[in-house]
Amino acid sequence: MNGNDKWMYCIESRKGKLELGFRSLWQYRGLVYLFARRDFTSRYRQTFLGPLWMFLNPLLTTVVFTVVFGNMAKFPTMDSVASENIAVPAFLFYMIGNILWGYFANTVKDVSKTLTANVRIMGKVYYPRLASPVASAFSNQMTMAVRLSLFACFLVGGVVCGRVSVRITWTVLLLPLLILQLMLLSLGVGLIISVLTVKYRDVGFMVDFCLQLWLYMTPVVYGLRLVPEKWIGLYMLNPVAPVMTTARCLCFGGGYFHIVPALWSWAATLLLFLAGVLLFNRAEKNFVDVI
């Protein structure tokens, strides 16, 4: 083509730099559902125990945490002085932490691989690219719902049998709000990592290591009483920490809850989510050429 010739057609994206793409995602909500169902049903395919792993995984992890961190290391399972008046078995303490953290970590890992894992289909067929990471989040949420039902059975059974003296109140109904926050936070972190992974593959190898460090910086295997009081303010800058302590406070009827860390956690969640979506929308235009 000569320099004086003109193109007859010019195909370019109409999406603005600050457009989030939620409208097109809603239009393709059926596709999101199909992706989520595909991921959920194929996760335990060709396994001997099948869906039983949804129950065995948190149960075995909780038993190990109870023995290692509860019985051997003697880590406290209280978040505040007031929570000492509530007899929460270590098994239930570690189970709720494992379920919530497992959802967060698995969603971050799945979303971070979105672009590299779906490069073939994304290069051939048009659909909102956000459908894949959102479907991963909903797929993991299905698994978490099953595991939370198992936790509810243990909790209610312990209360009925008189072995657990916790106060189950209406505030437990606010737990879905924390689950929504975990979904947005894991999506934001995962989308940012997925964009970085396209150009720097080393980032993908660091995800598991960083999540392991993040686990021990979050009150999952220990109560907040283990953290020195002078470091509580700095410690609660971790956006996942207020989610964990608030979830235990809602489920067990007491513990640590302060409005300032909770609001900061939500602010950090929304900031990371919006940043992740904007970066993802910007990278999706030419990621096929890079990969």
C-alpha cells in the first residue's frame, strides 16, 4: 500500500479508557453462567471421590490447623478480650477462616491465569473478556457456599448439643456482604496480576508464594490477640484482616469489630477492583499480540 492511499475501513474499539464494560458483561450474563457452571462441574471430573473433595478439603485442612496451630503451637483463637467469654472451639475457628481464605486465594490464582489460559478462545471469538474472570469468581463461590453449609451444620449442631456456647444473632445474615467484598477484592488483585503476567511471566510464579505470605499476615491461623496492641492499626491495613475478624464476630456473636478498619477495607477493595478492571480492559486490546 502506497503512502497516498487511504484505508476504506478502519476497525477500532469504541471502548473508552475509563469504561468498565459492565453493560456488555450484563448482556452476556448467560455466557458467564455457562463458564461458571463449566468450571464448577469440571473441577472434580475424573476423580475417585468427585464432589466429596469440596467437603474433605476444608475438613482435612481444618484438622491439620487445629492440631498444629491450636494444640501444638498454642496460638490464641480469640480476637479480643471480650471474645474470651465466648467458648469458640478451635475447630470452628479454623474452619471459617479456611473457607473464606480458600475462596480468596483460589479466586486470585484462577483470575490471574485468565489471559494466558484463554488466549486461544479470546483470539478467535468475541465476548466480554471480563466474563472469564467473573465466571471463575462465581464458580469458586459455588464451592464456598457448599463449604459454608458444612460449617453451619457443625456450628448449629454444636450449639444444639451444648458443646458450643456462642451467640448466634441476626447479624450472621450480613455474612453475604463480606463474601461480596472478598469476591471484589480477589477479582481486583487477580486482574492486576493477570495484566502483569502477560508481559512479565515471572509474576505468575510468585503468586503462590505471595499468597502464602499473605496468609500468615492475616488472622486465619491465629486470633488477633496474638498481634501486639501497638501494631493493630498497621496490621489492619491488610484489607483481608477486617473481613476475617468481622466474619468471626458475625458467626460467633462476639470478637473484634471496629468501623474504621472495616471502612478502610472496603475502600481498598473498591480501589483495587476498579484499578484491576481498568487495567484489564486496557490490556485486553492487544494482549493476544504479546502472548
